[in-house]
Amino acid sequence: MKNGVVIVGAGHAGVQAAASLREDGYDGPVILISDENELPYHKPPLSKTFIKDAEAKPQPLRGEAFYTGSAIDYRPGIRIDRIDAGRLDIAGGGALAFDHLILATGSRPRTLPLPGSDLSGVLSLRSLADARRIRDLSAQSEDVVILGGGFIGLEIAATLRAAGRTVTVVEAVDRLLGRAVAPVVASHVRQRLEATGVRILTGTSISKLEGENGHVVAAITSSGERLPARMVIVGIGAVPNVELAQGAGLTIANGIRVDHQMRSSVPEILAIGDAASYRHWFTGGDVRLESVQNATDQARLAARTITGHADAYSAVPWFWSDIGDMKLQMVGLTAGGDSHVVLGDLPDNKFSIYHYAGDRLLGIESVNRPGDHMLGRKMLGAGFSPTPETVAIGPEGLKAALAEFQTMEPAKVRA
């Protein structure tokens, strides 16, 4: 393999793929390409501690010595224009040949086609550069409007409110976190945020952004209300970066379509992370997941595929979000659920929702109950669905039931 493996994208997925190739004994060239000029860094802190603390530094995924010590050729500040017959065309000139290519191109913020969206002070958060801009401007901004009531928007809202800003969240649909958690969890999050002083408008759209001297000063709702804003943050979701793959003729279906070994429609090209879509073993449906867990687990599997293994992707999906004093942890995929069981107390800000489709446990959403989350990962990985009555007994009863299940029928632990 004289040309080795080239990895495009140096986020969680790309860096893990490079590391896993070496861990799995791959001894050919490994080239890791980033279009940023930073050492690869953790993204979750950007919406929390980083934008609040002027002294905060980015947290590297791996130290610089890791790349040199592992013979990983990290190349920052490079943009790829095209994939062409076993090579990459580099913007500005030059080409890079590969035996295998891993596309870890991630996703980017969805844009909002709105009058005034090009004003200074209208920002999104995806990269370290974005976080620096938000941090710098927030220090000069009393009033902040956040468009979108998903995880990113609410994390930023909680962070900036704790830093003393006047924060308004505007969500077009009738509740927060509509694609992410159950209504009871969304309602709880709303109540906790509003108690801190965050104003939340659901079922509300913005008709335009108003500016003065080229800088945003207000967001105008469709009903005509004027929301003062020195900074507007757009957090209305993300779209996968598929342009390179599409230009190369790879199959695209809400992302770069891959099989259970992370191979695209061109076998020597693999795709992982936010940009990859696939048939999920747990639901039987097509998904594209945006999470650190999904990115790193797929990266490990891609490395194993390249090193000659034939494992199928079978990791249990899990997610998390820190919103103010709430640590939300989700495991499983709960779409299609028809009943649920609540464990714990909402007023105590510590509870879990166990979601079922019939008698099958689909997933668990937890707020400040990390033990439930970890146990849920074990149960779903083992293929164990406790009865609602067993759930009601509490964690100790669940642990005992899981142990009994595992002795009666050896578990197929997936993650």
C-alpha cells in the first residue's frame, strides 16, 4: 500500500480513524488533512466553558507528540477540491494519491435565508473560529437572540445567561428539542431555563433582522415584535458536507451512503461521522447521526475494515448535552415509541424516561441520573428489554434482572 490512507477531516472521527489504524497494526502512510489551522480539538466545550471564559483554551483531541510519535502526517490548512481516480486535487495546486480514502468531512450549520442574515453579528457555531467570534462579541453584547431551540442553541443560551447576558431563544415549532427528546424532557428543560431568566418563544418565526451601520441590532418576529440583539446566533440544525463525495459520483442519501463496514459505493472510499448515512442495526431504518460517540465508533470500524476485518457496525448510539444545571444523556433511538416509564423526580431535576415500542425498550433519556444512562447502555447492548414493572423497582432491580438475563442467555454485547 504505497500511497496509504488519506483522511479528509480532522474532527473526532478523523483523528480517531488515524489513531485506530495504528492501533490495529496498519503500517502504511497515514495522512490526516484539515481545512483548519488548529491542532484538532474537542468540540463539545465550545458552546459552554469556552465561550464564557476569555482565558479558556481549546482542548486538543491528542497532543502534538501523538501525531509525530504515531507517524501520522497531520496537514492543517488544506482544502480538497476534488476526488479523481485514486487521488485528491488540492486547492491551490498539487495532488495526493491514496490507496484508501476516509471522508470524515462532518457537517456545517444550516443557513437561514432571512433579510439581514448577512449583517455583522449574525453567527453560527461549528468551529473554534466561530466560538472565538461568539466569545469576543458576547463580551460587548448585552442582548443576544438565539434562533433555534435545539441542543446547540440551548447550551449557548444557558452559558450566556449565566454570564449575565439578556438571552431570548426563538423556536419556530411549538416546543424545544423537537427532534431530540420526549415532550416531558423538553418541557422540563424549558422550565429550568426560564427560571434562570432565559426568555423562550416557541411557535414563533423571525421575519427579518434589523441592522445599523452594517451590524445587527434587532430580530423582528413575524408578529412584529422587535427583539433587541447585538448578537444573533443561528442554531437551526446542520447539513452534511457531501460535496466532495457527490462530485466523485458516490451515492448520496441524506449524507454519504455507507454499508455496515463504512464503505461508500466506491469500496476504497469510506465515510464516517456526521457526513455518513447508513441502515442502523437497532431500528432497521436509515439514519445519519451527529454525535461524538457515532463518529469515534465508526472511525474505529473504518480502521478495522481497512486492516482486513469484516465487522459490522453495531454500536449502541448514545448522546449527551449539558444545558445549565442539567446533564442530559440519551441512549438508544426512541422514534416509534408508544409508551414510557418515568423513574425519579422531575422537581428534583433528576429523572429518566424509559421508552418502549410494545414490550421492547427503545431508549432512555436521563437528566442528572448518569447511573441510569450507563446501565441503559449495558441493557441495550445486551439486547435486554426489562418490563416496565422491573424499571419501576429502580436501578438495583434492573441490575439484578440484567445479570439474570445474561446468565440465562449469553448476551451479544454490542458496545
